[in-house]
Amino acid sequence: MPSWTPGSYLMREYARHIRSFKVHNPSGQFINYQQIKKGVWEVTWEKNDHELTFTVEYEVYCHEMTVRTPHVDESHAYLHLPALLMGVVDESIEKPTLKLNFPPLWEKVTTGLKDVSPTREEFLYQAENYDELIDCPVEIGCHETDGFNFQGVDFYLAFRGENLPHGRNIKNDMKKIVETVCNFVGEIPFERYTFITHFIPGQYGGLEHANSTVLIFSGNKLAKNEDYFLWLSLVAHELFHAWNVKRIRPKELGPFDYLNEGYTRMLWLAEGLTSLMDNLFVLRSGLLGETEYLNIIKKDLNSYLFNPGRKFHSLEDSSFNAWVKLYRPDENTKNSSISYYLKGGIVFFCLNTLLVESGKKIDDLISLLWKSYKNRPDQGLEAAEVYQMVEDLAGRKTREKFELMISTTEEIDLEDYHKKAGLEFEWEYPEGGHLGVCAQFDGTRVFVQSVDLDGPAYSGGLNAGDEIIAINGMRFLKEHFEQITDSLIPDNAYDFTISRLNRLGHTKVLAGKRPRLLKNIKIVDQKKFDQTLK
């Protein structure tokens, strides 16, 4: 049983949900077996056994609704197959067939697998091999379905969950995204493509597959423009992964070792490049205006600048440590690492401005990446090959600048790179004091969720998990939080009464000045902006 899912770099140990494991031959006689590793069972053959056919039966607990875990209840079944279907160690499985049995009131099956059912009374699906089999999620139930055709390829849509009224034409907008992405690359590498969407309040995410994707989004947020643009970006992001990651990929990402971590230092290519392109695709489709696009860039840049971890982890380090950092965040993550999604997208933005100066564009780099994949579809890329492509397009100096942004923690002159794209930063210097702390609340009680590295709270000795009882002797509750923190004066010391592990204590915190904030990004050279991004 796989321990992880390609595209989601965390050991999820799917075997922990297995129960009632048994093995028997065609006559119903039980065959001996032994679990020898966390996800591996060994079947024992007797010397006098001539029958080499046997059946393995097991049950799987399915009660986590995410894009990378299966969920089954009385209304539907979402089958994330790496968590359900076992492979055979050191053996290939050719032409595996999946047979589905489900309640008769469930009307629909949506999957990227090939339907080989001989009659309408059976539900049989087939893949070329085990890798393809578990790369095709399945949704069964009474979900809404739709679709469209583009350039002879069928795109299937499946929607499950409730939405508040939003006035959007989701199907048409998804079609525009599909047209934009497919026309951009110029070649569609799949015979059909399936979007499976779960609308669930408070959730967000997506997972790419070779001919499909699973999306999860809050259905009560589609009416607000900012949230809807996030939805469209998610659609574009996961769709583009069908080219970048599922085909163009770091060499370590396939063939997969499903039992052990697949370490790579190149997730900046897999996710960083995709994080640049997703919003660009929405912009180029006409569904996102320039102002809205710049607001997204501004938000990302502020997140990056307020993340002290960028000083400690390069993009290569962040990628390699995804297994223990990005997918296992804690209160200190932002102080020790940087997201290869976030910084990766910013770095590829900067690279694009350098390419444009040389008369090229990020489009040309992706064209070279796709050509490399076509020439060697069974091999992935090494970083040196990507760097060489950049050098071939824009020269040695551009390669060196790009490589430096990938492999080091050296600060990037973000303002200068955005000037190259015809953009200008407007900074804001907020008034008032600053603690450098994020709070969380339990009823009216206030707790420290995290502290910023080298910030006032950090220097004053506040720790994550501390309950703030009072400041300067005044009771500190949720209702007082904004009022009191807004009244802090820089360079003044404040006495914090705290409870740490149920023990009362005191510490003094010297309030600092609020850090500058990127308030606005505006276009000052429309021609440069269009050349760079459109």
C-alpha cells in the first residue's frame, strides 16, 4: 500500500486505515501471510501449492474529505486510489481492471479511467499499468456533471456540494481557462480530461493527475470577485500540471517509489513555475483584470516579505525538506523555511523580466521544456538542464542570476525586477506599535499562536502557546485585542502577564515600529507590462 501520493509530499501512511486483511485461494482456503513493513504484506506459498491464483481482501476506513484521501458516506464515494489499491512489490501490473459496486440509487461514475464495461449493468475500468490506475481518482454518487469539447478532446466536469447564489457561469469560465492553457502549450497530451470538484465550506486545494484533477473549494465564496479569481487560478494551476509535473518533471518524480520519500531539490520547477503561470493564464483568458492581477501579486509579495524563513531556506532546501516542512507546518515554520510555491512563483516572475530584456519570454522557456519532454518522455530533468535552457535563451548572466535565486537565500531586489515589467511599488508605513505576534482565541482568552523571528515578542521572550492574561496589569481578552494592540507606542516597554504551561509569569516586551507594507502596485509603462505578461 503506498505511503504517499505523487503531488503531495507527505508520508500519509495509508496502510494505517486497513483492517480485516486476509488472503485465500479460489477454493476459499486461507493462505498464510505476514505483514513485514508498514505497508507491505508477504504471502507465503507452500511447496506443494500448484495454484498460483489468490485473492487479497481488506477493508479501508474512508472518512477524510481532502483531495488526497478517500471519503465514503451514504451520499457518495470519492476514491483516491493510492490509499485504496495495493500494488505488488518489484512487479509491474499490466492492464489492471477496476470493478465498482455501489448502491443502485447512485447514478453517476466520474473518472479518467477507460470504461471497458461490457454492459450497462457492470462498471469496469481499465488502465495501462498500476501507476496509471492509481493516478485516476473516482467520484461516485448523484453529483452534477457537464462538459465540453475543445480541439477534439472531451473535458468532463463533475461538481459535488452546495453553493450560495453567485451569478457565475462556471462551465464557460473553466472552458476559457482550458482554451487559454491548451493554446499556450500548443499540444494536448491527453485523450480526455476530467475535473472533479468538491464544494465544501472552509476548504481549498487541488491535486494534479495525468488526465484529471480533483479540486476542493468553499462553495459559499464564489460570489466575491477576489475569491472567484482564486477559484479560477486553482483550475488553471491544476490543469497546467498535466503538462508541468505530470510530463515535464524533475527526474526524481517518476517512476515512483510509493513506500519511501521521493526527494527532489526541484519543486521550484514543478510548483514555482506553475504558481507563476496560473494567474497569468487567468489574466490572459480575460477573466482577470490588470488591477485584480496586480492585487494578487501585491498579496504574494507581502506574504514573502513577512516570512523570515526566506533567510534560512533556499528554494532547493525548501523543496528537499517539503516532506518535513511545507506539509507539516507548525508555529515556527515561517521562521525556518519558505514555500517553494510562493518564492518559486516570484523567482519565475523575475526570470521572465530578464528573458523579456533579451527578446524572449517565459513562454519560450516552457516551449523548450515541453520539447525536452517530447524528446525524452520517460526521463525527467535535472536542474542543470533547466539552467542551460535559460542560458540558451538569454545568456550566461541571466542564467547566473536565476541560479542564484534558486540555490541561495540572497535577498532579491523585487522592486527592480518589477520595474523591468513596467510596474512601480507604493509603500505604506503604518502608524502604531508592533509586537510581531499572531494570536488565536479560545472563547475570550487570547493565546500566542506564533512569534516572528527577531520581532519584539520574540526578543521579549513570548512563546507560542502562551496565554496573555494582562498587559500592564489590565486584563487582556479577545474583545480588547485590537484596541490595546492598536494603542501600543513604539519603543515603549509593556509588562505582559502570561500563563505558560499553567504557570503564571511576567515578561517585558519593547514594542517596535510596524514594518512597511506594500500598499499598491501600479502600471507606469503599459508597453513593458504587456510585453512581459500578456
